[in-house]
Amino acid sequence: MDKVKLALTILSIAILVVPLMVMVYLNRDNLIGIVLPTQNNSQMDFERITEKFQEIEPNLVRQPEFFPQNKSYILAFNFTNPLLENITVEAVSAQVFLQDRNMLLSNITLDHPLNILPGQSAIVAVSGALTDEAITYLKNSYSELNTVEATLQNIDIQISGVHVHLDKLPSEAPITLPIGGLA
């Protein structure tokens, strides 16, 4: 009876200790990782997507369209998915500033989400309306011009649940924004 009791005790200890020893052996280079995982998948996705999109330079596909009746405009960018999986561009927002005065002209946003397949391109259309202050300033200071140079700043993009922020576009190239018809 004592031998059976001893055998069952050794077996119980082995059932507990052997898996722990295997886990320690498999993670011998990162013992803290057994208790505290280093990263979760969403963190890895965030880092991978952020890294890829920091390198992206969206290109305007045509001149911005301006609608004087409601002081709004549309900017259309060609955007290529650099990842190996489908992405959903859920939201885009940015501030548009007058380049030579760093004055806020408007905020722009994505009208509707869109899906982009791996390696494929899509037209991302964002729209905005000039602020009342911008309209007054442009009427008084730029009435003889039909266009102004503008820059995008504080760009926020929500891609497949991951938020990417850019202070400005990498090239810092100005956008020629039409303002003709501001009467």
C-alpha cells in the first residue's frame, strides 16, 4: 500500500512539474515571457501598419474640386495598400492650412470607409468646407487669385482598427486649392 501511495505521489508531482519544466526549457531565452507576454497581436499589427504607413506618400489624382455655393471641396488621393492583407480605411481626418500664413482653412474627413486589397490602389476622397474665418480672410487677402497653396497637417487615419497619426505629409508638398468664386 505504501508503494502505491508513493507511486501516485511521484506521478502527481510529475504531472505538475514536467509541463512546467518543458515550458521553462522552451522559453529559456525569455523566462519573463512565460508570465508576461512581450507583445500581443494587436500591438504587432499596430507597429507593422504604422511602420508601413509612415513611408506612404498619397498622391493627388486630380486637382481638388471646389464648390463655391457651399464653400466645400473634395480632395482625391491615390492610395496603395502596402500590406499583404486586405485593409479597410475606416476614417481619415486632417487639417488644411494656408501654407504662407499657417492659418487653418478647414478640416477634411473621409466620406465613407473603403476596402483595399493587398497591393491594390484605390481613390480615397476626403471632403471639407472652408471655415468662416478662412472665407473672410481669403476674400480680403486673396480676392484676385483663383488658387492658394495649402498643406495638410495633423493627419489621422484609422486603418483596420489601427490608428495612424502623421503631423504632416512626408514630402510637405503644398496642395493647390482652388478658391475661385468666393463672392
